[in-house]
Amino acid sequence: MSTSATSVHVHTLFEDAQAIFTGTLFVSLALILFAQAGLMTGGTAGVAFLLHYATGITLGKLFFLINLPFYWFAWTRMGREFTFKTF
């Protein structure tokens, strides 16, 4: 059995933009459906929902604030490019 070098495919800027747009679209649609149905989810979105229901602060603001520590972790561990794409 021979070993071959695996090539790394680097995505183009268009592919990155398309993936970010599609991912954002699906997540926002899911969050809207959860909010309209009064359902809950786990993770940072679940914490944001709980705080939203308890305080009345908008879900988007809370979701952003709760994710701030994770942006810092991404910056320190994964780098600037990854963090900007995640943000």
C-alpha cells in the first residue's frame, strides 16, 4: 500500500462568501422559527433565548454578547482570518 500526499483545497473568496451567506440564512431561519414557536435550543443560542425571554432584550444583541468570549478564543487560537469568517 502506497501513501500519497493529500492536497489541500483552498476555497476562493466567492466560495467563502457563499458558505457564510448560506450558513447565516439557515441559522437565522431556525432561530426565527424557534422564537415564533416559543421553543428552546441548547448552547449559546439557548442561553440567549433564556435571557431574551427573561429580560426582553433583543435576541440578536444577546447572542452577540454571549459569543464575545468565543470570538476572543478564536482570535487567540485559530487566527484573524478564521475569526473574521466566524464573526
